[in-house]
Amino acid sequence: MKYLPLLVLMLALPFAPAAVAESPIAIAVHGGAGTIERGRLSEERELAIREALEKAVRAGHEILESGGSSLDAVTAAVEILEDAPEFNAGRGAVLTSEGTVELDASIMDGGSLDAGAVASVKGVRNPIQAARLVMTDSPHVMLVGEGAATFARNRALKFADDDWFITDFRREQLEAIQSRQDAQITELSEDWYSTVGAVAIDGEGNLAAATSTGGMSNKRWGRVGDSPIIGAGTYADNRSCAVSATGHGEYFIRHVVAYDICARVFYTGQTLAEASDTVINEVLRQTGGDGGVIAVDLQGRISMPFNTAGMYRAAIHADGRLEVGIYDDEAE
């Protein structure tokens, strides 16, 4: 009986809840992959690209550091890249054969597997915002063309006229492409694919991915690539990883690249690096597909493989290390 008072006291004390370990936070962004070789970029343009990549990845990371969600982080990062005229998304997007701008974007929540996308939309200043609203404010996954634009207007998103989107660089690019080809036969694609995207994991362990693009220069017939296609250009699943892709879209669609990487991690136990490297450097390469991905897993590990001469990329790793790269000989 002498231990009874002590037992009563112990039972009366409030129990502190078990500490919940925070997930590592990490984020990566990309601005396109392709034949990006040293000497092809002017010093001024290379500096602008590196600064924009760093600005985007830091903006997303600041949200994660303050306890924000991975969805907010990837949205903020992609918005910055959409506003930067150096990339093929939003302002600075490539032009269609008619000299217009048609934009695609998608976003996915790894916790709920909710996703939203827009394709062939005109005038929306930040298509990634429209894609996110499709996910949160509609029962659909993808809206296209005028329907997507009407949806964006009804949600009071910002619009801009053609003069805001179209740069001299893109006008000259289209003129050069059309002067080298017979427009009645085929279109000539760029030798780099300046899609933008972001992936992140937040302190709650939730993954997210987002991708945005102007598509292929000189595109016709309402062509849509992989960027707005869930599973091809964008995928996130809290059981495995989050992926945003950049490259020749038709190949990424055929091989369901973003989903394939996540599925390999989940079903086969491959590491993120193994899965992403296999898909980009073996599966795609065997069929002639060019491009790369950025990906992050549940442990905050980042992988950024590409099978081209370069890929615009930046990351802030789980240990806080900043990485910004363009060329293939810059160590990851």
C-alpha cells in the first residue's frame, strides 16, 4: 500500500504528447533541358537565368521554412519562373505558328492525389494559378482553351495582353524556324525545351509538383505536350516522390515518365536516384526521347537527371545546401 500515493500521483499528472518528428524540407526547380552548351549563352543571359532560378528556389524554400505547404512552395516558385522572360512559360513563352502564345500548366498534391491542369490557354498571366484553381475549385482535372480562360476570369485571375507575353527573342526564334522549313510539311522543334517546374516536400511530409510551359515553338493544330498531363509531366504521391519533367513532350507522354519514376520507387524499392536515372537515361534514351526531370522523395533527397547537354536547375537540399546549375559537368 505504501506505493499507492505515488501511483495516484503519476496517474494524475498530464501526459505530454509524443513529439512528432518533422519531415525534412527540400525544394528543386527547373527551367528546361536540351542542347545547352557552354558558349551558346551570352554571359548576360546566363547570369539572368541563374539569378531567376535562385530567386525561384529561395522563394519556395522560404515558404517551407516558415511552415508553409509544399503546394504553396511550388506554386510560388513556378510563378517567379513564369514571370521571368528567360524561360518558356508565361512571359517569354515560345510562339505558335500563328505568332500567338498558348500556355499549359499542371499541379499535383501528393497527399490527396488531387491535381489540376490547363492547356492551350491564352492571356492568363500565371497559368500555374489557373491549374491550382482547377484542382481546388472545380470537380475536374483539366480545362482547355477558351473554357480554361473563362474559368480563370471567373476566379479573378490576372490576364495580360500579347505584348506582355511576347519577347523579341521569341519573335526572332519563330522567324528563324519558319525560314528554315517548309511549313506545309512539318514543324521544327527547338533544340532545348524551356519548360519550368518545381517539386517540394514540406515539414508535414507532404509532396507536391508543378509544371508550366509555352509548349513547342512553331506548334500547330492545338498541339499539347506532357506538361499539363498528370503522370507524364507532373506527378506527386506521398508514398513515393514528386516529379516535374522537361523535354520532348511526346516521348514523356508515351512513357508516362513522371508516374513511372514514382511507381518504381513505390513498387520496386528503387531509390529516387536509381528510378529517375533509369527512366531518363535508359527508357527514354532507347526511344530517342530527350529531356530531364527534377524529383524529391519522402526523405528530402533530390534527383535531377537529364540526358541532354544541359538543364536549367536549382535546388535547396534538406541540409540547406543551395545548388544552381546549367551544364552537364556541374556536379549535383
